[in-house]
Amino acid sequence: MRILHVPYSFYPDAAGGTEVYVHSLATAQRGQGLEIAIAAPAPSPSRYDYDRLPVWRFPVSKNLSLAELYGDGDPVAAAAFGRVLDEYQPHVVHLHAFTSAISVLLVKEIKRRGLPVVFNYHTPTVSCSRGTLRLFGKETCDGKLDRLRCAACLLQKNGAPLAVASLIATLPPLAGRTLAKTGLQGGIWTALRMPELMAVRFHAFHELMALSDHIVALCNWTRELLLRNDVPDAKITLCRQGITWTRNSFPALTPKPAPSAPLRVVFLGRMDQTKGPHLLVEALRATPELPLSLDLYGVRQGEAGQGYAASLINLIGDDSRIRLLPPVPSSEVITRLGGYDAVLIPSQWLETGPLVVLEAFAARTPVIGSNLGGIAELVTTEVDGLLVDPPSSIAAWSAALQRICENSDLLQSLRARIRPPRHTNEAADELMAVYQR
């Protein structure tokens, strides 16, 4: 059986959690005897091998209309992907993103060839136009698609006062379609089209769900969101992520002496506002007396990642307790995390993992994470980690860090109750059953 995985990006580009998962899953599936290849969008086409995996990069358009961005997607990318399908001739196509490049048009290319589609819901961007599932940036959203609410939420994110955003959201979609005919776009004109664009996006999401033969939810909140949006239960499989690691390397519990040096804590992830490392910096800056060192291993994806990292450097200033470091190769993450007293995961959106929770547990290192989404499903507070609530509160993060500094027995108690995490092979076995169906 030939499987074609389609992530948002792939190595040697800077890799986030989805790319690490896809590579790990592909390697495990190859061990099951499946033929595996990768296809991902890129500025220009190329073909290469990575870790014995054939990789196609298919080109994308440089300019798209608003209708293409919010709706059916990039016709150039879809046509180029069709050529990849004709060359590789997979039996199943497994999608790991929903973007303008990995779009409804692309899925139609797959279905035109009579091939089944499996879709993984990896991040809130699949259904949430704000991208975080944090309603108006303050509270967790139930994810039910609602044109008035979603339009107002996105307009508020883009800078409109809430009262103005709520008023614009009441405009009928017909007004937006009429405005589109004038050719005016950008600024206030795009804002006035938001109710129409939300309707376009909702249609695209529902079409994606209808065209996909099966949808993989990586955690419970995702499955519940899909059900709220009328995806049939029979089309959904809950298949949590795993990591590739050696089970017999799980550290034995040995008493750690009371620290004579500052506690060492670490953040490992993408340089992005949604990942929240700025909150950790602000929490430490607010508590200059804490005997604690923080290492930030940041993956910088594109110009946005570079810009966020630059703002983080300015925020760190002259605080010698905080270091911004290059990303750690995925094969070295577990070993590196084992050298720290705690792993900090201050995400400000609903994660479907993240993998770093599992990697921390494989290193038997406690997690201090946001009480949100997948983190709250994986971490049991006061058992194998601590959950911070409210997740965006600098005071709450400062208090959590102060607590582990002042209670020398707490981290050891949490460490004792960490259990070995799920392995990628378990996810591969469950997905094999989906493919066979």
C-alpha cells in the first residue's frame, strides 16, 4: 500500500510539531511495510529524498484573491499536486493541513482520481479563522461555526474595536458580494466583506469534511468540535499522537539532591505568539529574585518567526537568567529535556498535542503548561505536572515558577508519578486500520 502524506511544510525547512509527527509516523509506517512519500507546498517545485523518504514540493501562487484565500484555495498548487499524484500513484492520501495550498481544490484533484482521503485535524486553524479557538482572545471557544460570532472575533483580532466588529458582523453576505464586484479590497473594504468571507470559509470547511473519507482527531476537544459542526461520528477516529523513543530508556526514579544552583527550566517550540514564550520572559522579569534559569529553544519559521524572535530578544533585555537558543534536532530532544527540572508549555491556543509534553514525559521531566486543550488532556495537574490558569496571566505564571522554586519536594513528587508516554508505533497501528477500511 502506498501512502502520500501532505503536511504544511517539511524538512529541510524549519520543522514544527506537525512536521516532526509526520516524519515520525512515516518512518513507523515504513517499518510496517507500507510505501511512504511526502508532498508539501513550497515557493518552487523540487523533488528530493529525506531520510529515505521521497519528497515532492509543489509550487504555490504568489497572489490569491480573497475568495481563493477563504474559499476553494490555490488553483496553481492544486494542479501541481495533481501531477504529483499521477507520478506517485498512491493508494491513500493523508492530509495534515487545510490552507490555501492544501485546499478543497487539491482534495478535488485527489477525488477526481478515485483515491480515498484521510484528514488529520492538527491545529485550530483548520476551522477557526482567528486560528486559536480563543474567543475574542480571552476564553476558550466551543468551535461551533457561527457567522456573526466568528466574523466579529476575527475583526477584533485584526484591530477593530469590539463594538465596531460586532456591528460589521451583522452585515448580510450579499453586501460583501456586492462590494467584491467593485474591486475594492484591503483595510475597511476587506473588513466590510468579513461576514461574506466567513460564509465562504464555512462552506469550504464543510466541503473538506464531506470530501474526506475519514477524519483523524488527535485529542478529545477536536473530536467534540467536529461533532458540533455536523461531522458524522462514524467518520472520526480519535488517534492520539505518539513519539519515537526507546521505552527501556525511561529514566529510573532516583532521589535528586536539593538544588544548590538555580532550577533549570526550558521552553522548546515554535517562535510564535500562540506558543507563548513571551509570557515566560515577562513572568521572570516580574520576579527578578527567583533563583531560576530559563532556556528558550526556538524554531523560527519564515519572516514572522524571525520577527517574533527579535521582539523576544528585546523583551529579555539584560536578564542573564534567560537564554534564546537554536532549535534542538528532534532526535536529541528527549535527552536534552532530561537535563532540566521542568518543561514549560505556555501555549495561548488549543493544542492537539503538543509533542513536547510526550517528549518531556519520556525524559521523566515534569510539565508546567497552560490549562488549555490538548495540554490539559495530557497533563494531570498536581500528578505529573502543573496546569496554569488563566493561561495568559503573567501573575499566574510567576506564581507557578515561584512555587517550584520554594518547594524543593514538589518537582520530585511530580517526577515520581510520570508514566511512559505513547509510542508512534501505536498511532501507526491504529491508522493502518483506518487505511485498510
